[in-house]
Amino acid sequence: GIQVEQSPPDLILQEGANSTLRCNFSDSVNNLQWFHQNPWGQLINLFYIPSGTKQNGRLSATTVATERYSLLYISSSQTTDSGVYFCAVARGAGSYQLTFGKGTKLSVIP
Amino acid sequence: EAQVTQNPRYLITVTGKKLTVTCSQNMNHEYMSWYRQDPGLGLRQIYYSMNVEVTDKGDVPEGYKVSRKEKRNFPLILESPSPNQTSLYFCASRSPSGELFFGEGSRLTVL
């Protein structure tokens, strides 16, 4: 099956700093999503981005499908950004099963 | 507001006592699924349903049952829970474009 690798596995930031999280995948995909799992365990949709670039406030994401990677940018980080960020992908027409990466654990300290 | 609602959010039970975790979505999505999340193992799919009365096994279906009698509801049933089913459970529904929406999670402890 498709492999999804996220880096770095852990990241500690000072509040206000910027960061880039990476997601590499082993095959072509037609579905890619970024999720944030907050410290209370809730999984929150950030971006549905099988290709291209999207921005939502301080967060933005870029997927380069031909090179099989996606990047999540967090600018001016806040303590509420802490948690685990997951990338999930699916391939093939009508593909229903997402494959999740192991996540990047982000800790933003005041 | 578009959402996926699961209940209960927290549950402590004992081995062998049947329980049901309910899941409901208000987005008219055809596809719904259940995942469990365990430390070191990530998110694993238990069952999924592509439409009413159509369900199929995911990666870890043993010990679980599901039903899909209506489009909006997709309950997860543990007929005889065991301690290895202690986990964080998520229900999800998927839009026609492929975007997955998760419920808030149900933390289950089986003693």
C-alpha cells in the first residue's frame, strides 16, 4: 500500500515562530488532507488539498502531487497550535480508505 | 452547522457488557467509517459504509459490528468488549469530493 512519511516527528517552537511540516507519499494520490489533533483529542480538518496551494489565516498548505509531497506552513505560532498534525492520503478513482502518516507533534511554548 | 456527532464521548465499562457508540452526520454523506486510535499505532479503520445497507470491513474489524439502516446514522457495536478494545474511537463521514470529516471522538475504557 501507499506509504506516508511525516517530518519532523516532534517540533518545539517558541510562540510567534514559523514552521514547516512535511508529508511525503510513495505513490500518486487524488486525495490529501491535513488534520490537527488538539490536546483534547479532537481531529480538526485543516485542508483538503490534493494539489495546489491554500491558505486559511496563519496556516497554509501546498501539495506538489507530481513530486509526491505536501507542506503545511504555520506562521506566528500560538500555544493553541499545539497538538499533532496528521497528513492523510488516498489514491485511485473512488478510493475510500485514507492512509494516515504518523503525525508531527508540535509544542508551542510561551 | 455541518457536523458528525458521536456519543458517548467518554465511557468506562466492564468486560463483556455490550455497548453501542452512536454516530450521526447531517451532511447527507453516503460514505461513513469508524476508526480507532492507539498510541504508536496511529489511526486504523474498523469498518466503513458506502451507503445504506452497504458495509465492509476495514483493517481491524474483529470484535466490532456496525449497521447502516439510515444514511445519517452509523453505530458501532461492541457485543462483548474486552480490555484490548480500550481506545479512542472516531466516526467520520466523507463528502463526494473525498474530504473526510471526523466526529469529536469517544474515549472508551474496558476494565
